[in-house]
Amino acid sequence: MTRPAILRTVVITVVLLAIVYLLTRHADHALQYLPVLVILACPLMHIFMHRGHRH
């Protein structure tokens, strides 16, 4: 694996572990902010998945 691929894997793993920790230990707090996170996910998906609509 190349260095960026390893870094991407590590970042994804850390984010997933943080999500699991929040949902298992602080579910009442985490679920309170779920609607806000869904709304914030929309612009982030456009930025990172569409790469600013540059084809």
C-alpha cells in the first residue's frame, strides 16, 4: 500500500471508532445532534465526493 492509502485507512478507522464510542457511551447526547449532522453532511458530500463539480 502506498503512504496516502495507509493514511486514509488510519483516518477512516479512527473516525469509525470515534463514532462507535459516541454511540455506545453517549447515545443520548449523540442522537440529540443527529439532525444537525445530517444537514452538515450534505455540503461536505458535495465538497469531497463531487470535488467541487470539477470533472
